Amino acid sequence: HMQVHPEDVSRVLNCERAHDLMPEIDLFYFSPRKIEESECVCYCVEMFDDLGLVQQWQLKRDTLTRFLLFVKKGYRDAPYHNWYHAFSVFHFSYLVIKNLRLVERGFISSLEALAFMVSCLCHDLDHRGTTNSFQMQSGTELASLYSSEGSVMERHHLAQALCILNTDGCNIFDGLTGEQYGKCLDLIRDLILATDLAHHIRLVQDQEKMASEGFDMNSTQHRQLLLFLLMTCADLSDQTKDWKVSRTTADLVYQEFFSQGDLEKAMGNAPLEMMDREKARIPDLQIQFLSHIVCPVFKILAQLFPEADCLLQSTVKNRHCWEQASAFFARKWESGHSSLDILR
Ligand SMILES: Cc1nc2ccc(C(=O)NCC(C)C)cc2n2c(-c3cc(OC(C)(C)C)ccc3Cl)nnc12
Ligand SMILES: [Mg+2]
Ligand SMILES: [Zn+2]
């Protein structure tokens, strides 16, 4: 099974650089993909500490470091669904908690903030770069384990997270009371299962209704819908950065989709058009994805938190860039060029 060596732990415990460089990483437009892979875990510890969660929940630094190293090792080398995706989703949870002052203003509790950040880190653990429907259609072992409940991959990510928490010296929650521990694990379960696209699509209308009615601090339903919205925003946060990040991320996502499409063709199944490298028109697909999924989600966030309007504006700007790329691409396509190289 996965191994984490003591010298890995001590190297993280002694890294001062992350602490000194903290000031610039709390800006919404900062892309965590710029951080050196060897320094990511140090930054994770610093982010928990910067939000007062190490103090509040008596998180032991060596336990937290060992947990983080196991989580990092728990991600595969998929083009998109790898450690850097998890780290960037986690960094966004830090950004919204800090910049929207979610705990001080009473939108979420400190325990919910802790569960939200840990869920972001663990939400895609051991992802294979293929979708839930691929698991079902090709009858993978994960499908045989979880297909009766649905959200096959998300149930696996949750199982992997719980497995790491139960590994010797990795239970970061051993300073919580029994009741807090139970509440925290229930939150992590709900939040990781909420990252299933199908789950999000079922909830988004209620989230839009909540934003237009106005957030009710005393409504359990509003508080839960907000946490699910924050998870989806975090999962999509690459689209709130500059065009280079947004386009590079799309490239990585389509590398996964096209590999899955190749597999499906080899198995005699016809892939979705967006997974077929012969048919997919990436700019048009991205305009649809941003229009139907990404911009609506950040519009809701901006309605609830006007300070988050800059995030919505970035997603709208990136969609505009795809519209320009699409027009340029179509002209090139007419004249016979079919590869994406023209966008580089
Ligand atoms: C750049 C980018 N393009 C994408 C293009 C298409 C799709 C896709 O699944 N289309 C299926 C139709 C039915 C909508 C996802 C894309 N995508 C995601 C993503 C988001 C996910 O789910 C949440 C976070 C809940 C929305 C789950 C998985 C993934 Cl890969 N992340 N970045 C991207
Ligand atoms: Mg996922
Ligand atoms: Zn994800």
C-alpha cells in the first residue's frame, strides 16, 4: 500500500519558505498551479494555520503533514484529475473562506470550514480519468461496488478519504469530541458526494431560488445549499483564473475525455461527441460548458457575495475568449486546418 516516509514529514515541518510567501497567495486571481509540487503540502499546512483552524481544532502538525502526504500520494497521474486539481480546489476553499469571511460573518461554522477544506483536498482521490457512466458501461470493479447507489466515482473518493483518516498517525480529527467528529465526517460524506455533476444539476435551481430570495442564516436548507455551491465553485475554480489557466485546464480535461473516447471505441461503444477526438469542437463545447454550468454557478455566488463578482467576470471573459477562438477556429477549419495547434 502507499507509504509516507518520516523524512518526508520532517522536510515539510521545517519548510519556512511557504510561511514567508503566504501574503501573495490569498488573491482570487492567483493560480495555485504556479506553486512548486514539492512545496504544495507546506502551503496546505500554512493555509489551515492562516485560517486559525490548526489552533481551533488542535490539529497536530505532524499528523496533518502525514495526512496531507497520504492524500497527495492518493492521486494518480491523470492529465486533469491529479494532485494539482485537488490542490487548486483546496486553495479556492481557502480563498473564499478568507476573502468572503464566511466564518466571521456566520455563513458557515468553523467545523464546516474544516470539513469543506478537507473535502476539497480529498474529493477526487484515486480518480482514473474516466466518468461514472464509463464505470457502469464497462463494468469496472468500482461499478460493481457502488453502481446500485449511483455516484460511483464519488463514493470511491469518499472511501479513499476515510481509509487515509483511519491510517496510523493520520487522523487529523483526533482532537475533536465524539459529536464533532461524527458531524465532521457526515459533512465530508455529503460534500464529496455533492461533487457528482448529476447531484449539482439536481440542486442548482434551489440554489438559484436561494440567491434570488436572499440567504436565510437560520435555514438549514440554505446553509447546506451554500456548502454544496461552494464545493462546485471550488471544483470549477480554474475557470475563474486568466485565459491561459482556463484554456490549459480545458486541454487537460479533453485529454482525459478523448482517452476515454478511444477506450470506448476500442470496446465497441460509441463515445459522446465531446469524448470523440474526431468529432469534438473544443471551443464550442467550452462555450456550452461555461454558459450552462460555470457562469450560472458563479452568478449565484456573486448574487450572495458581491465581493465575488470578480470571479463571475473572469468566467464571462473566458467564455468570450472561447467565442473568439471558435470564430477563428471555424475560419481555419473551412481552410482545412483541423488541429487545436492554432490556439497555442
Ligand atoms: C474545463 C472543463 N470542461 C468540461 C467540459 C464538459 C464537462 C462535462 O462533464 N460535461 C457533461 C455535460 C453533461 C455537462 C466537464 C468539464 N469540466 C469539469 C468537470 C466538472 C464536473 O462536475 C462539476 C464540478 C460538478 C461541474 C465533473 C467533471 C468535470 Cl471534468 N471541470 N472542468 C471542466
Ligand atoms: Mg469528481
Ligand atoms: Zn474535481
